[in-house]
Amino acid sequence: MITINNEPTAYTPIFLGTTQHSLRLSLEILIMVGMKLNDEIIESYNVTVSAIELGQLPNIGSQIAIDEITGSELSGFKAKIRQSDAKIQNTVSIELENLIELKNVGQYQLLKGLKDMTQELNVPELSNNNLILMRQLLGVTQQELAAAMDMSRKTVNRFEIGEQKISDKFIDKLLLVYPELAESIEVQFDWVSLTFPDLTSKQVINDILTIQPNLFLERPTSQNFYTREMAFAGEKNIYIQDFAPIKNPETQAIEQKYGTTLYLTGKGTRLFEKALLEQNITWHDFFQKARQYRGHLTRLDIAINDKWGLLNMNVLVKAVQEKRFWSKSKSYAVHGNVDDGWTVNFGKSPFVIRAYDKRKEQASKGFDTDVQNRVELELHQDKAEYVIDEWLNQDNNKTLTEITFDILYTYLWFTDKPIEEKLLKADKVRDTIESSVEPMPAWSLLTALGHKMKFVRQPKEQSIERIEKWVLESVVPSLAVLKKTGHWAEVIEAMNTAELSSEQQKLVKATMINAITQANHKLNINFEKPKKRYQEI
């Protein structure tokens, strides 16, 4: 006997296996439950259950102690389980405590069974040393800063020697007086991928992305166990993978298997932000819509762009080599060199913090950028879901920027001097380090100032920049030879009569078209002269 949405039934719930094999931050897992009646499975549900209440997973095909299932296909189903006995609960608690020791993650909420991880996140504050560094980077004296802020030099001095606490009001005014400071650091998405268990790729294009379907190229694939791929402009910047419909050899009916994954790469996020602009919606709106269709994040990259040159990768790498840092993860790796640029990774999937020289990385590809260095949070599965959960949570009213810098500040910290081994073995390692060793000024300022920075969208149109760059670098010299030797007419004729592949035709269409969605005629937006950046509200 089980109750489904408050209606009693004669079904016997049977465990059919797990559909999500990683622990959620709330210690909830997704399992499949079959409804058995007269020795037949009548229907099945994908339901979220508490791992602690469930205890040990039952054998597939055995009865499971579920009393009630509530929910819907769009919002998802949840199950209530009959109370496990004390012995099983005690076993689960012991296993989780052992796992804490094994992973060396301290009081990390994932393993404590608490839904909200923010209780363990530290919130950085702007210190007097941070203010001194900012003033030096701005190249102004105390007197000049005081005049610009309409206050006395003595007040500025009291801030800098720590006699007076730096208020939010002061920081807000500082950013208003020095706009270059307000634009020195920005946050943006750099990779987004979502799975939709109940949709096909075409439904994702129409209902989730709301982009013109004729701009996507359909082709077969064998990646990630899928059989079909839909690629915007024929390129793998915005693409969706799912299962191509097949004909049942017995019934000759066309059968469609559901389940698809949407990928927005670094360039894809910028292209999709053009669609967001045309639809007059934000990333926040987009994720809310994705949740309505049971979209689940598989990866989320958040980029912190240092446009000021606040960080110096040579200094950061030296700090790593000299053990002048603390990280919640014991794993780290340094790649690159002084000439080509450094990259430093902290942690492993599902959560990696990465810092690298963005300007040198782009220069190696022949491109220019106004970003000097970048710090990325690469989050997979439930780590990514946690960030969006917190962002969409109306109760805490936190911005994505605040959440991002809280996580960065909590999980990685650089110091001005090497950290003694005994400090790393203290009960409260992070608190002990911060009270004993001075922080690296630039990193401390980055985390403290970051809370006041903007989360931006940077919409871009589809372009043939890659092809143009290749032609200019590799083909133009050969064309010049043909032109000077009298063969230019044949080249022009060949271009005029050349047949484009399906990929090339999609690229031409997506590059030439003015709007990638159907929304532009409804909005009062000048798409001819768009802004370079839009602040996420």
C-alpha cells in the first residue's frame, strides 16, 4: 500500500535502481521505483529520497519501504520512507564520519547531511591593508582620495591604520567615484551543461533555448552514449546531444527515446547571451525555466575576470612553490611557463579552482582580450546544482557574485609567508592560519572586493572569425602568388561556383541572420548597436 499525491493505492513499491550515482549536497539521491500490482510493474517513478532515511540500498527487485510519493513530472517526485531502525541509522552516521576523514573536508556540509552549505562559507571583509593597496593601484595619495570622496584626510588615515571600520557605504561610494575600479573585476559564466531526462534535442531548442531550429545542423554522434547531435551553425559551441528516433523492426513504428544534454561552451555562453538579450530574459530566468523542465546541471564554470592586473601569475605560482597557500583540497598542479603563461589547478572534479594568464592564453591563439588573468570555478553535478540552488533561493537574496566569492574565499587562501606544518594540523586550520600569517595582499583584495563586482553578460553574434584568421595567416600568401601570376580569375570563378557543405551553409546562415530568436520584433532593443556588456540583474 502506498499513497501517491494523497491518493491511496494498492501498489507495492519495488526498488528498480539508482538513476543518479553521486551524493547530492543535501544527501538526497534519485532512484527509480516501480509500482507492482498482481506481480506486474504497472508504472514507475523517478523519485528523490533521503540517503539517511533510506540507509543501505535494497537489492533491485525487492520491496522498498516508501509510504508516500508526491510531486509531478515537471517539478519532480519526492518519496517519504518509513523510519529506518536505529542500527542502520547509526551505521550510516559512522560511514559518513569515516568519509569525512578520508576526503579531508572538515565540516563540509555535503557530508553532514545539511541542505545549506552557506553556514560553512566564510565571508571576506575589506581590510585597511586592502584599502591601502587599492589606493596605491589607483595611483592617488591619501589627500587626493579624501578630496574625491568628500571627506577629510584624517578619516582616510583612520581607515588605513585600522582605527575605523570600513563600511559598505564607503566601498559603494569608492566604486562610484572610481568607475575603473568598479569595472576591474567581473564575473560571467564560461561553460554550462544541463541534462533534461524528459526532452528531446528539438524540444530543448524550441522550449528551453527558444532559438530558430533552422540554424541547427543535425548529424549523428557516438559521444556520451547518444546517437544524435544538433549543433548551432554547425559548430560545437551551442549543441545538444540526444537519441535519434528509430524504427521498431517488429511494429515498424517510429520510437523516440527521451533524455538529452545541452552544452554551452565558453564561446557558446557568449552566443547564447545574444539569444537571452533578444528574449529580454536573464540567466536567472533561464535557469528557473530549465528547472521547470527538470533540467539538472552537469557542469557549470564561473569565470572571475581580472581586468586590472590585480593578480600576477608569476607571483601566484611562486607562492604555490613556496607553500604560501592553503586549500581545502590537497590536490594541486602547476602547468606552463613564464613566456606562454601559467595555469594553476586546485582540486579535482567535481570541484576545481583554476587560475591562469588569460591574456597570454588568448595571444597564443592569435586573439586579444581586455582580461589579464582569470580565476575559474569549475563545478560538476551537485556542486553546480548547489550554486544555482543558492542563487535561485529567494530567502537568502544573494547575488551570484557574492556566492562565487564566498566559495573562493572559503576554499582557497594565499599568504605572504610560508605556512608552518603545525598550523596545517590545527583543529581549525583556516582560522589559525588567518590569525597567524598575513594574507597575500592581491588575493585578499580580490576576494574582499569581489563581492561588490558585477555579474555580466557579454552577448556576441555568430562569426566566421576562425575561418577569416586561417585565411589571412595561411591562404592569403598563396592567393597573392596566384594573383600576380595571372590566375586570379580562376580563383574568383572557383569561389563563385563552390558548393558549401551542410555545416558551411549553417555557418553562413547563422552569421548573416540579424536575430537568432523570434523575439526581436517584440522588443524595443537596438540590435544594430548593442552594448558590449550587460549587467545581470
